[in-house]
Amino acid sequence: MMRSILLFLALIAPAAVAQDLTVLPAQDHPAWQAVGRVNAAGYRTREMCTGTLIAPDLVLTAAHCVSGEDGLGPLPEEFTFVAGWLRGRAADSVVGASIWVHPKAYAEGALDVRYDLALLTLERAATVAPMQLAEAPATPPFAVVAYSTRRPHMLSAAFSCDGQTLSALLRLDCAVTPGNSGGPVLVRDGDGWVVTAVISAMGQTGALAVPVSRLPAP
């Protein structure tokens, strides 16, 4: 069964009060339909993470969302990407066809959080527009947009997260909760947003995210 619980890791950062994600107003949801729930065994289950559509049939999420902590998870067709989920309605929902997990994510037998990345290929193209990946290292402010098990039917977001890259991971001062795993960390690119990292873990003072620069070149 998919494990949506985030890994609890201590962050190497000064003690501070982390900024919480807050509910995104319903009228703002249409701008974020590429962010969806990655559900196991159907789109109404609470066993879920977050993912981002980065190509018409490709969803970026965290490796532990599809493979657990030990590398063993459900079959691709047991996952459904539910785009733009809002209060019981979805912009689209598509079943998985195949899964790619970063080859270093479980190279030592247990999850290496530095490579906590996965791609879920869908059985067909989704009907919503995908988001783009950042092409260069990003600097603050960062945004996080994701679903959570506490608020499974609406997106939560924060748009002014501080952060820095240490030990190959982006460390944010925004607090995340179970279900946020696999969600995008975003930065401004002109008038829009691009994905620069993927939420992997939470700690007492913020969150850990894996930079998308660790994905293989297309």
C-alpha cells in the first residue's frame, strides 16, 4: 500500500517558526490544475500524495509515494493521477501506465532522500496543461502547492518560503504535512511559475525537497 506519510528528518537549520501552508481559495484552483493527487486504488481514496503534470502524460512526484520506504509499491495501474481535485470534482483523472524511480533512490536498500524522485507515466494524455521545469538553480522566494491528508479536497499553498540548498537538498522554512509529499516547489519565471524541486520530507522547522536537476536529461 502506498505510504503517504512523509519522512521525519531533522533539518540542519536555525530554530525558527515555520510558515504553514494555508488553504488555497477555490477561485484560485483553476490556475493550478496541473497539480493533482496521486492516489492508490482509485481517486477517492485517502491514501495519497501530490504530483505535478510536467508533460501531457507524465507526472512528477516523490519516489516514496509510489514505492514506499523500501522500494516496493503498487503496480503502475493501481495509481490514478487526479488533476485539479476540488471538493469532489476533478479536472481530469488518468490511470498510471508505468513508473520510473530514480535509480539511486533505493540503491542501498532503503530510501536515500537525496534521490526521492519518481515519474508516473499515464495511460493517456491528461486534458490539463502541464507545468514546466526550472532550467537553472533557483533562489528564494519559493512556493509550495499541494494536497494533504488533513485537507484532502482542496489545495494548500504558501508563496513566500525561504530556503537554501545544503547537502544536495533544498531546505525550506515552510512546514509541510502528510500528503504534501511529491508536491512541487515552485519559483517565478516571468509571469508564471516553474517547478524547481519536489517535496520529500518534513522536520520540526520546515521541509526537505529534491531539486529537479537530479532528473535525467530528456
